[in-house]
Amino acid sequence: MGSFKIDGGLQLSGSIRPQGAKNEALQVLCALLLTDQKVIVNNIPDIIDVNRLISLLKNLGVRVFKLGSGSYEFDPSKINLDYLKSDQFKTDGRGLRGSIMLVGPLLARFGIGSIPKPGGDKIGRRRLDTHFDAFIKLGAKFNYNREEYFYTVNANKLNGCEILLDEPSVTGTANILMASVLSKGKTVIYNAACEPYLQQLCSMLVNMGAKISGIGSNLLTINGVKKLNGTTHTLLPDMIEIGSWIGLAAMTKSELTIKDVRWEFLGQIPSIFRQLGIHLKKINDDIYIPSHKNGYEIKNYIDGSILTISDGPWPGFTPDLLSIILVVATQARGSLVVHQKMFESRLFFVDKLIDMGAKIILCDPHRATVIGHDFKSQLKSTVMTSPDIRAGISLLIAALSANGTSIINNIEQIDRGYECIDERLKTLGASIERI
């Protein structure tokens, strides 16, 4: 396991371009299994989770050709279904949460989909019922091997139906959508997720020949087709990384420009950071963050009560940025309640911030109250371990703002979601070393 050594307290400056969207990449790379024709995907981030999925696709028989930085051509014409029965697949699939989205395309195209219980972040329960309940409604038979934690669905054919999701799961919606595009007849998905990444997946599938209406809404209608064609698709910039750079700029009082962010897909992200008192300026398609030399002040509600920031399905605020919001609030003027509704273990990293001198009260597994220092008391350097991707980047931001030298262990968790983060930070003037 690698570590980062960070000398904090430095002001950074310059411009940064966000990587391609991790969550979108995992969806569209699974979707290419729906065709036997070549698919080109651009702006793919060079991160552990995406590289693991590409490796898994190669083992499935997909031929992969690198065309340039972040651009790949995939040829899924010859798929090796025997790999799904191998011990190697059980190992490969467990290492990646996004591997669950292989099931829908494989089921649609080949009539069988298998997956071991997926791994990923340790942030609480992440059930799969939404996925498999829908596959059963489409006509698949379900089997779960409890001894090996191995899921299998198979069907001679899938028939469209009406599906009401018990939760607007992003991966669940993507998986069901991909299974439905080759099903016979019409499928209607109620309470569907509608994140920008889902909209991008829908657009890609439409370009491949799928018939989907309601894109961008919570009601998707899919009229099944017999075959999908190849296509070329470009990923959005990663809005979670964009939010991370905003938080970093505020905490280190740095002047930064985030390039080509696709403002139309950022939703509430700019307004939420503005509620923390952070100044953002839209310059063409860039975000300019001035140096907050005098700090930033959290806005209360109009009746004077303390601000609460919580997550919710799109267009609500993404849960992946709540860890960043919490860290940024530790140096604000004022107080804030962070309410993480979705995952019951995601706030447990705050004990590390408390060790650094942050004033945080963990009310319960889902809520934390933060009392800001207003930069009158800097965070202290320490040794810590990254528990998951988003907590990891939050601890890295805290270390970059702290006085002294900090060590962050288990940085593979950060590398799972952030491309060459240490080298990119160095270009902005950060003192960070991979050890």
C-alpha cells in the first residue's frame, strides 16, 4: 500500500482540467457489450476502478485498442462466456463495485449474466435487490449461491414490462436500462435515476440504435430493438472532481481556474458551494475561484437557523461531495449540519479531522455538525488512513491546508477515483510526495 507525504499550508495557483467522469465511464464501458460492433470511447480517466473494468472486459474477450490519451476502441464481437464460470472472474468481479453493471448487457445479449458480490467503498450497505428484482420482472430466472456469494440470472428472452423502482438507484437504473434496450416490447421504468451520467448513457444507446424516451426525467420508456450498432462516445468531465477542486481552492486560499467543466451538467454544485460563502465565477465554460484571503462565511437560512446540506437523487446534491463540503466547513465562519442520508458509514472518517483539530460533532451515523474555525486555528498535520475514495480526497484537502507534514496511507482508495492526483497537484504548487 502506498502513502502520500504532504507538506501543508501552501497557497496554490494555476489552472486544472477535470478528468473524464468515473461513474459515467463504468456505465458506458459495460454498455458496449450490447453490440458486436466496434465502440470508441473518449476522455476515459486513467484510474484504478476504470482500468480494472477494462481488464475485466479483456478477459471477457473484448479486444481493446488504445488510440491516444484517454481514447480507446473496443471490439466486443467475440465474447468468452466461459470466463463467467471461472475462479478468475469471481476474483476480478469482487474488486470492483461497478462490475454489477455487466449483468444487464450480458443478460440482454446472451441470455445469461453472472457476478460475484461486488466490492468497492466501505461506506455501508449497498444492496442489489433493485437490479435483480427488475431482471426477474423482465423474465429472467435468478439464482444466488450463498456459499460463494455468486449471483446468476438467465433467460431465453426478455419481455418489456412496467418497473417501479423502490429507490432511484443510479447503477440499478443503468443496469435495467441496458437489459431493456434489447428486450421484446415496451419497458417503462418509474422512479428512474436521471443523473447526467444516466443521460449520457441514454444518449450513447440512442446513437447505437436504441429507442428511449424521457431522457433526463424519472420516467424512462424503452421500446426494445433486435440489435444495436457501434458508436463513438465522449465522457463528461467528472463533476465530483470539479467539486473537489473547488473545495481545495477554498481550503488553501488558492486562486484556481477549472477548465471546460460543462456548466449545464453541474446542477446544484455551484450553488451549494456558494452557500458556504465560496465565490465562483463562470468564465465561458470555466470556473474561476479567487483567493479567499479573508475566508468565507456560511449562509444561514432566512429565519437565521443553521444551514443543513444533505444529499438526494438528482437533481438533488450528490452524496459523493458531502465529504468535501464537511471538510470545507471546518475553516468557514459559522456552523453547518451535514446530513448524509444514503450511506450509514460515510461520515465515520470525521474522527481523523477531529484529530487534526476540527470542531465536529458526529450526531449519529448520518449527521455531523461542523463549527468552523474561520482560519483562526489551522488544522494540524497527522498520520491517517484513507477509508474510501471520497473520504480520501477530503483528507488530502485537509492535509494540504494543515500546518506541518501529514501522511495519508492506503492511497489506493484515492487512486481508484482520481487520476495522477499527486502530479496534478504539483503543477499547482503543492508539496506532495508518493512514498
